[in-house]
Amino acid sequence: MIKSEREILDERAIALARPRIVPLLDDAGSTDVIEFAIFPDKYLIDNRFVCQVITLKEITLIPGTPDFVMGVINFGGRVISVINIRLFLNLKQKGLKEADKVIVLCTPAMEFGILTNGILGSYTVSNETFKPLPPTVSNAYAKGVTDHGMILLDVEKLLNSTAVIVNQKKTKL
């Protein structure tokens, strides 16, 4: 039997409306996370990508960079960029709070720091805790959300994003 265009469209609409069951994390058990604040919100990141958490003492500003690039710091003899994750994710500025902790994220190909208002803890979370983001939340770098509203950032995607790379063009003098 040949289906009408309307029947095909109705079937597709039903399939799209069905909740997707997508594994949020590769590992079936649990994930070690660090909970941090970007005032007043709370976020989680997978501990596998965290090199170190440091207190921001001094930052060197770099002119001509995007607003989300706070500057650079000396990290173990290496110069790494520090980004304001709130600006990078296009989140609304909410309240004033001093940011003083930097979480240094790294993979063999990339490393940079994200500026936070503080570290709230480090613990292990069951992967069943994370649910897909509601359709009203569009954050390309979010992997899931807990019942308490804490967003798990997709650090691997963040570290592999070309959006964090500032391209420099040579100009003739």
C-alpha cells in the first residue's frame, strides 16, 4: 500500500515528538566531576579533562582578542589563555561576583583555562543522574542536566571547538 504524503508527514511528526533516549556519557557507571560556580549558576565538568585548579593571581590582557578571552597566564612555565566561559557560552550576565578560580582544561591537542567564581566540590556522579537538556535550552556545549539544574558541560567538545581559537592575520605595515 502506498502512503499519502500526509501519512508520511504524520509518522515523521510522531517519531520526532518521541523522547530520544541518547546515552549522555560513554561510560555506563559513573563520572568523576568538578562542580563550579558561574554566579549564580552551577556547572559540572568531567574531571578527566582537568589539569589543575588554580587561584587567579595575575592575568595579562591581550588587546584585539574577542570579549570572551580574558587574557593569558603563566601555567607551569607555559602561557595559556583564560576564557570567560559565561561570555563564551553567551549566557546573560547575572549579578556581580568576583571570579578568582581558573580551571585549566587540557587534552594532548589543546589547553586553556576557564574563569569561575569558585569550586564547589569534586565527587562521583552516577551517569543515570544526567538527563537530556530540555528543548528550550540550546547550549551546544552542554551534555546533560541534573534534577538540581546543574549543567554538565561537554568539555571534550569545548576543547575541540574552533570557536575558542583566535586566528591572527598578518597585516602589512
